[in-house]
Amino acid sequence: MLFGLDGVEIGLIIVFLCLFGGIMSGFPVAFAIAGAGTISFAIIAALDSAGILVHQAINTGSPEYSALLADGIARDAISVFRYPELPRVEVPLFPQGWETALDRNIGFIVNRMNERVIAGASIETLLAVLMFVMMGITLERSRIANDLLTTMARVFGPLPGGLAVSIVIVGAFLAASTGIVGATVVTMGLLALPTMLRNGYSPELATGVIAASGTLGQIIPPSIVIVLLGTLAGDIYATSQEARAAAVGCSDALTYLGEPAVVSVGTLFQAALLPGILLAGLYAAYAFGFALLNPRKAPPVTIEGGRGSVTTRAEALTWYLGVPAALILGAVALGSLGVIGSQNVTVSSFSETGATASLRTNVSPECEAAMIDLHGQAAWERAVEEQTAIDAAGGVQQAERLTEEQLVEVRAAAIQNAAPIGTGIAVIFLSLGLVLAVARGVNPLVDGRRLLIGAAGIALALAIDAFLIGPTTSPGATFVLMAVPLAVTMLGVVPAVGRLAQNELLRVVFPPLVLIVAVLGSILGGITNPTPAAALGAAGAIMLAGYRKLREEGSSAAPILLASLAIVVMLLFGINFDLRTGVGSTTVGDAIAMVIAQVAYHGAFLGLLYACWVLLRSGVLGPVVRETAKVTSMVFTILIGSQLLNLVLISFGGEHYIQEFLRSFDSELKVFLIVMLVLFVLGFVLDFLEIIYIVIPIVGPVIYGGTFDPKWVTIMIAVNLQTSFLTPPFGFALFYLRGVAPVSVTTGHIYRGVIPFVLIQVLGLLVLWLFPSIVTIVPNLLPAG
């Protein structure tokens, strides 16, 4: 053996030396990865052909190996790390020659490119990366981020450490709109750092809070890191759990786990929400605490500009907090009492399928023992009792077609149980009520009679829904009945919107906030998957940027406002009417709604084209498209290059060797800690793209193949990478900030400034470790994404 090392170990060293050498060479990372794979394969193949590299494999024909199999030890559990005393046999790294390995690798890389880049199942999710990138870059290039920073500084600046707190809030905003660490750090470094230094802020606090807030894009949805991790984690988790089930004698993962082995990007977005908010809250708390202890290093600052408020504190509490809280709590209370709820009375033509046992009990003795070990004796006995009761009742009741009499009976019961006020109407008019309440608080001195008229329209709408609109009322009739109260409500909403525009905070924050809520709400609520939501975000960002540019020029933005209204109309008609074509049961109301929806669709499309033209002639769209193409092509090129590198590792057994080493630790906790430490160190020299596509496929089958919740594992990895990118001396965020910081800010300032935030990150990891429910509670409460 060369240098006393196994041939596979030397092969791994060669691969990683070529990888790091390629990255440090200055070549574009995407090409450096592919080049490292090609060069390392050539070196390993040459050494293997010369007989220099030899692998000491276990002799599977030895009596000792047969004795282990006879003791019931699985083949996959036998490795040189667990049983180093087993007899070995020398074999070449490429048993069938490097030519066969090369031919196999070429075939694999073509198949993988087709599966993951060109036409595979994950390509739809990866398309979300392109549109999230465009959404973020559009908001950045249209100077919306600048407006956010300025406005937040005016609001929070007079507080101790207020500028630092405003940086954290804007960082969370930008993270939720871009998901790109570099863009966020650079943007806030250029816009906020000079202002903070000019107003007497400590360079350490200023640089630390900017670098830390910029990394929130790693974790706060819609994080590109979560998207890319999710596309891999779903496949790895499903495959690993199937292998785990087979290893213990179960037929499939569903039988063994009692639930499908599935994790989606939408579910990961739900899981990342609270951890992201937790970290942002810890950042803001530190900045505020630092200012209280060191007032000279983070003084209160009053930013000139903006409009003074005419609202007293009591009025602000009443209209900004009291009335909105009362409206929301009242709606929740009415919902719990059954006054507000679903009015859907559509019934199935088939009866419901009977309940099944919580666990499958018709399994082999080996699988039964493994399931008892996993779920506990009590859960198994409960499942056995459930199955016994089902068998005694004649088995699981199958769905059967209902008779006409049964259908009438079921439909009558649904009508009787329907809520008096529909959820959709309640949500729409509750939102309009919140607009009226906040508008009243913006300027209480102005005559509020039109706002009261709008409030009367809301009360009229709820009364009409409760007494005149029933579950069987057609959508067309509902639309006609609600037209009058909606018109009355709009008499108050229109001037209310004008009032809201007088408030600088609402005028600047509200539009991007609505966009973020629409994108994340559709994903977190399980309404759609990330790709359509990302398309909505990209289109919304373009229209928002176009609207801002027109207002800057003093031109009318009516086409874009009408296009936004058209989108709302499409959503309302799509929810309340059957817009399918070629359906024999199409009513007159549905046909009219289809025409209106088509008109709204074309209006929205024309408005989007107009916004694109506005950005194109103003020189914004061109750089946005180029930067989006640059980032997206980099992602996909790294994906292809990393597949090549992974196939090189697989070809000589390197991936299997690493996995065997990790599995040799009997503690799943130790394995996860080792992987987290390795990822943390690799985060110093590799970007998140390389780590996701190179390292995760190697270690993923081990960490996703155990008992840990895959959502928790993925979020812990994301937060760990975020910590790594912030840690001196190699953190990527620090280099981004160093590139845009003034000369007066030294590298030492940046390093000292981020250390408290690194400790906060470690604290965040510890909190997530001790309380994993922070990750899992939102996915458990919301529909599957």
C-alpha cells in the first residue's frame, strides 16, 4: 500500500486536492469542479493501471465473513471499520478496468443530466431558482431596497441601536425576497454602512449586523439554499429510508415508518420559517442590548425627511392595534362558533373508505421486531388492536357508489351543517376592514364619514351572506347580491388607500410586503408549489419595479394598477366559478365568469408587458435579465460539474467508503455531529452550491437514513452553513462586505464585529437542537407543501 494508505483513501485525497486546487486556481467554480473530476479520474486511472493503487477489500469467501453472516449480521453492516480483523484481499480500484468505469460514468452523467437538469422530475422545482433570483435582483436594481432601508432608519433610528435594528428588519425583508446572500450583503453594505459610520456607530457593530443580516437569505424562505437542498433531500430521504426498511426485513418504507418517506421543498419552507424569525429576533435583541450597554457606540439617530405623524399614541394604539386585533379575534371567534366557515356542499358519489390501522401489522417477524423497536410496544399493540377490530367488522370498508336516496341525504346534511357566512367572503371583507381601520389611524383629523360608509358596507355584506346567500346559491347569484355591499365598501376603501399612501412606512413597506406574503403564503399554505409561486413573485417584482419607475418619472401608473386588479379578479373568479372548458354542466354564470377571467388574464399579461417595457427603456430590465441568466447558468453548470465529480467518487468506491466510515459509528448522534463539523469547515472554502451538490449526495444517505426528522436535518444543515459563511477568517459574507466597505473599516473591524453574531448562530443551532419542535411545528399545522 502506498504510504500505508488504502488505494480508495489515496483516491479520495487526489479528488479533493484536485477540487481545492481547481477552486483556488481562479477558474470559474462551475468549470473547476468538472475539471477536477476529469483530472482526478485520469490520475487515479493511471495509478491503478500501474498497480500502484490497491484496495484492501474484505475477503467475502473467508470463514470469518461467513460466520458473521450466520450470526444474522447484514452484509451492508460488515465493513473494514467495524470489523478490521477480517481477512483482506487486494483488488484494483477499477475491477473491470478504467475503460469500463469511464464508459459507465459517461452513461451515468448523460442520464443524470437528463434527470436533474433537462427533463427530470426535479427540473420543475429547480426552475423556481431562476424566478426567485429574478424576483430578488429586480427588487434590488429598482432601488426598492434603498427605500426600505431609508424608511426603516427613520422609524427605528431614534431608538438606541435603532439603525442596527432597522438593518436586521430590512435584511429579513431582502432575505424573503432574494434568498441570495451576496446580493443582500453587498446591497446593505453600500447603502447602510456609510450612514451608520457617519452617525457614530461602532464599525464592529455596523459591519457585524450587516454581514449577519445578509446571511438570513440562507434560511428565511424562499431561500435558494432550501430549494436546492430540498430537491436533493427528497430523493435521498426516500431512497435511504427504503434501504433502511429493507435492511430490517420490511417490504417498504411506508410499512416500516407508518408514513410516506416524503419531504418536499414547500414543507422545508414551512420548517424554515420559525428558525429564520428566531435568528432575526436574536440579532435585533443583541443590537438593542449592545446599544443600551454602549450608548456611545450605537447612538439614537434622527434621519431627516419623511412626513410627521398627526396621530397621538392613544389613537395609534386604537387604530393600529386595538381595532385590527378586535376584528381578527372576532373573526376567529365566529369561526370557532361555526358562524364563519366552509359553505361547500359538494359531496362525493362514493362513500368514504373505512379507517385503517395506524401501522401495518401483517409483516414478517423481523419487520415486526424492527417496528416495535422504532415505534414502541404501546404503538404496536394499539395497531394490533385496531387491526383486530377492523377484521372483526369484516375488514376495511371499501368505498361504494351511493344511491340517489343516499346522495340526497348526504347533501341535505352538508347543507344543514354549512356555516351561515362563507370563509372567502369573510376573509375579503375582513381585509377591507383592516384597511379602513389602519387608514383611520394614519390621519384621524380628516373627516372619517366615508370610512364609516365603507364599514357599513362590510356589515351589509356579512348580513346579506348570512341571511340571503345559502350554500346552494349559485356563484352568479352570489356575485349579484354582493355587488351592492362591495360597491358601498369601496366608497370607503378608495379614500382609505389614498390615506395609507400618505404614510411613508406603509407606502414603502406595504407593496413588497404584499408580494412576499403572496409568494410565501401560497407556498406555506399549501395552495401551490414553489415554482408557480416563484413565477408570481418574479412577475410581481417586475410590476412593482415598473410602478415605482413610473412614479419617479411623474407618469401615470394606471396600466400597472389595472393589471394588479386584473390578477385579483382572476383569483376571485377562479376560486368561485368553474372555469373549465368543454364541461357539459357549464352554467350561464360560469360562462360569463370565464369571459371576465379571460379579459382579466389578457389585461394582466398586457400590464406585465408594459412594466417590462418601462424597465427596458429605463435601463433596468437588461441588467436584471443578464444577472439572472448569469446566476442561473452558474447553478446549473455547477450541478452538472458536481454530478461528474460524484460519479468519479462512485467509480472507484470512494462514496461507499466514506459512508461505511460514517456508519461504523454506532451512535447516530455522533455521525450527525461529525457531518455538521465537516460541513462547517468546508463552508470556509466551498460555496453552498458546491457543498449541496458535492458533499450532501455523499453523506446524505447516512444522515437521512436514520431516525432524525428530515426537515430538522435539512434546516440544521442550512443554519450550519449560514454560520460557516459568517465565521472568520474565511466566511464568504465577510469577503462580500470587505469588497464594498470604506477604507476606514479594516478587516479586523469586520472580524471582531461578526464574532458575537457567530455566537448567536451557535446559540440558534443549540436551541434548534434542544427544541426541534421549532422546526416541525409549522409543517404539522399547515397543509403539506
